[in-house]
Amino acid sequence: MSGIVHRRTAVFECAATSAVHTLCDVSSVTVPAQVYVSVDGGPERLYAVDRGDRGDLGITATGRGPHTAELSVKDVFSRVNRWAPPLESGVALTGIRGRLLERRAVRAPESVFYGDFVTQGVLALCADDASDCADGTAAHPTPVADALHASLAQVGFGRQGVLQAGHGGVPAAGDAYGWNCAGSPARPDRDADVIVVNQGADDTAFGSAEFRAACRAHLERLRAAAPYARLLALRPFGGAHAADIVAVVAELADRRTEFVDATGWLAAADGDFHDTVHAERPGPPHGGRPPDPPHRKAREGAPVNATRRRRTVAVTGDRTAPHLYTSTEPAASRGRALAQNPAYRLGRTVRGHLRSVYPDYCLGTETRRVPGPAITLPEGADRRDDHA
């Protein structure tokens, strides 16, 4: 992982004080990456992935198990090679030593964030351009995912745009997409529920027409990779290319691709920036993760869940027309409906609304993605309806 913040949780068993060892390749590292580790939901401990420990992160738990350990990448330094192996900074896991327990998969909404220095968390803790002052977990994706109880994949490269290459040898967003680093394919986004893109702040050297073409190609690439996800294109916090992003989203005319106006989420007048672009978050007094303004403000402004509402259809008394009724408040959760099951829809079409429809496992507990029905919206319909 060269510019990526992933949460990874391991479960291990021990009868008394014991440890597991997360092993990393540090043979070419010159500037150690930094990670947080939390055991059993406790305080986070900061580790440097360097040669001094030979890439061995000893994670210790006390008491009888099972125990859980969560590892989050804090920062991979952006000013050295972090793209083409051998990497000078990065987190390259090579194995885990210790007794691990298999966890039952728990389905949670999958959130993916792609962005630049803001998403990477550059200068999030202080004004020095070094890993000690950078913190990807302090950037807005982490509190947004926490608020939605969603899994998180966070990819941020300082200096990167849809046209601009990033620091550390990282290509522009379109060429970097789908890779952890050169030669290392990333986990596909096909099952993502929402993808948030925050790009454009580093593309100010490029003209409107050139930016729009690259931005459209990038969003189309994400849509092809994640056909069912909500795709949210953020207005960069500094406002760069905002009008171009609005125009591209309108041209795409995709009901699941939306522009999110982040105006006012962060403000220099409120002390949210070290300068004009780098969001600030006060550092912790004794290590571990710091308190979380102003990126918390971005979380509170993010309308990721805004269109999830309870809806029902009723027929008029004379049976001449259906009416759609919806709640005015967003739903706290999103369940699955029987009509999402193709076999159930077939049963209703062929046999009427009978209980004895053909059995299958479309809505079973292991279902990863319920296929959406192919519905053509009539002219004038609300194409932004996430449930159409």
C-alpha cells in the first residue's frame, strides 16, 4: 500500500498474554510508513514500519481470547518513490505469524474514497510536510465511514489530479486507478455501495476543456468498474474546476452519478486550513489519533445517505393510477425488498401474488449484491432517484 488507508481486522486467540506478528517487506524502505494498531477496540498505538524492527509489528493482547486487532495506515511519505517497486516508503504485508481465527463475513456498506492530498491527510496534524504531520485517518473519509457504519477503502495521493501526476512517481488518477502500486492490482470496486471522488485541486494548471475530458473519462472508468455504486463527485474544498465537474456530471446523465457541493464544509475563516488548501486537525498530546475538527465538519456536511427514504406504492380507490408515497426523513438503514429477487418477480408475473413462489437464495445472508431491475424511466421522471 503506497498511498492507501485500509482498515484490516484480524481475530486471534490466546489463553494469556500473547501476540501476533504482522510481517512487512522493508528491504528497500528509506522513509518508514506509519500505521495505527488498536487491540480489542482500545487506544491506538502508533508504529513505524521500518528496518529497525525488520518489518515486524508485534501486536500484544492481555487476557483470554479471542481478541481483535485493527490496523489502519496513517501515512506513506509522498516525497520518495512509493509507486514503482522497490518502494522507498510503503506498507507491503508479507504474512502474519500467530494463531488467527476465521471470522464470519459481516455485510456492511462498502465506501470507497479517491482523492489527492486532502484524502491522503497531508498536513492534517501540523504544518510540516512529513509523515509525523500527515494522517489519513484524520481526513474526512474515516469519520464519514464511521458515521455510516461502513467499511472503508481510502486512496489518496498528494499532488495527484485527473491530469496531474502525484508525488512519489504516482501517475494521474486515471492511470493509477486499479493499482495499489505498479504491478500490484487493487481489490476491485464492483461491490462498492458508494464511491466518493475528490479530485481537481491539483489540476489548476490545466484548462477547462482538457480537464473536462479527463474528468469524464475517469468517472466513466469508475462507473464501468462499479456499475451499482452511487458515484459522488465532490466539489474540491478549494473550489478548483467546480463548474467543470458540474458540467461533466450533467453530461453523463447517470442517475447514480451526482455532484456534491462541498461549499462551506471547510472555511479558512474558521481556522480549518494551514494555508489555502491543506485542512488542519490538531495533533494529539500523547500519540494516538487526535481530535477531529475540521474534517468532522466535512462528515457532517456529507449527504452520502441523504436519499435513503422509506417508500410505498398505493393504488387509488378507483384503481386508475398508482401513487408513490415517501417519508420526509432519511431512513437509518436500508433493507432488501422481495421484489428485488428476480425469481420472486417472475412468480408474481406468472402466478399472481401467491406465497408459494419458486424458492431460491437471492436474498440469503451471503448475498453480496442484489441485482437491480432494468427499469426505463419515463420522460420527466426524477433521474436522481436512487431507488428507481
